[in-house]
Amino acid sequence: MQVHIGIELLHPEWSKAVVCIGTFDGVHLGHSQVIHAAIARAKQDELPVIVVTFDRHPSVILNPSKAPKAIASLKMNLEQFQLEGVGLTIVLPFNAWLSRMSAEEFFKSILIEKLRASCVVVGYDFAMGNGREGDTAWLSQRIETVVVPAFEINGVRVSSSQIRSDVQSGNIEHANTLLGRFFEIQGFVDHGQKLGRQLGYPTANIARSFDQILPADGVYIADFLVSGQVFRAALAIGTRPAVGGGKRTIEAFLLDYPGDSLYGQHVRLRLLKYLRPEQNFPSLDALKEQMAKDVESARQF
């Protein structure tokens, strides 16, 4: 998949295209419906399909105090676009200039002049331009527009806000259902306090580079992906009250790991199942006993 950051260096060699626009945080199953509708329309018209998205949630600029934390990083979203079959993605930096742009200006200067859109495919709640004036009705008056309705699973509307709520409450399995894949945390292995090693369960301490939403504090079963290998892991998220508490951490104990150093390596954690809430324990022996149970649950899952 080709990716362009911004449109300044874009030199299109096509005369028409089907354009699909959205924030697409997490690229969940509802987003997939929109993207697949755009791909189907492009095949029907024998035109290229272009996905237009943003480098951050617009609320980060428009209303920072209420901006939601991201479900996935831009890199993770782009990877999912490629898996969906997208050929070209335009990533627009959502800055103050773009936030002030009117719907008419966005439509003319970007959709028509730069991308040469002949058809636009959007979700039912789409709106663009300053004040969200360019909603689906507005857009339909100016260009052929395909509006994809809300997508539901078991009566629940699939949305980024619902997935965030599920993740934050620890309902990771329902979040995975709405995503259509496992919720994922990416980061790199950094030095921790090495307390797990003292307890007989050495863990990889995961540091992240962006403010992604995190699941509720507790213990999870996860798959740990590093250097092309996959290891089952018992994953602890929280402040570790049993060993003195403090900063919130993400620590993974890898089952059957051969023991080579992981420091500095990029890793992916796919969360499979919520096991239990974070707990305090009367003694380190009680903590070790529970950790043994957590590891066995991860092994048997």
C-alpha cells in the first residue's frame, strides 16, 4: 500500500477516484464496512480507491480536554488498511490550519482538485469542515456519495467509543469482537525494577511512545510477538500494590521463553482474555502462589 503524509507532494496520474474518508481509530468492523464499500464501488467503476484519514483524532486540536485516547497508533491503523485491501492512503496532519478549513474549501481543494474524487464513501455519522457543516446530506448535494449505515453485532453498534469503554473496563473479549481482531499494545522492552526476577517470574517491562488507551488494571492472557516469534504470556497492568505500588506499568511474563535479552526490541502484545483484577497480597509467598496460577491459566488457554 502506498502512503502519503499530506498532499503537498501528491501528483495524481488518475483522472477519477473513489475516495473514502474517516478518522478510523482502531479500524474496527464498522470501519471495515465503509472501506469494503469503497473498494467494491471502485471495482465496479474500474477506478482507484483512496482512503483519507488523519494523523490524530480531530478532538486533539478541536477540544483537547475531551480528546479520547487512541485505540491504535497511526502505524497500526495503516497496517490494517493494507490488510483490508487499500491501495493508497492519504494521511492529513490534523492541525490548526486544517481545523479552520470550511467544508466547501476541503471539498474543492482536496477532494476534487487533489484527489479527483468522482464518488465519496463515508460512514453514517461523517461530517467534515469547520463546525462539521459538511455532513452526509451536504456532501450528497455536491458529489455522488455512498453512506454506509451503522454496523451492529448482537444489537450493539460497533464504534470506537464502545471499544474504548470495553477496553477501559477490562471487557477485552467484547472489544476484540467489535474490532474483529485482538486489541494490541505496541512498545519496546525497557528496564524495570526487576522485581519479577526476584520472585522467580522475570518479566519484560513494556514502554510505549504514544498515549494509547490502556485496559483496566489487572492480569490478562496475551500473545507476545517479537522478532517474528510468538510467545504466550501472562500480562500484568497496574501499579503493583503487592510490592510497594507506584507508577503504572505493563509487564509480561513469557511462557517457555529461551532467555535471550529483549531490551530495546519492538514488541506487540495481543490481549486474548481478562483473568482477574489487580490485587494486594498479605505476603510475597501469596503473590507467588497467585502468579503460578496465572501462568498456568495462560498455558491452558
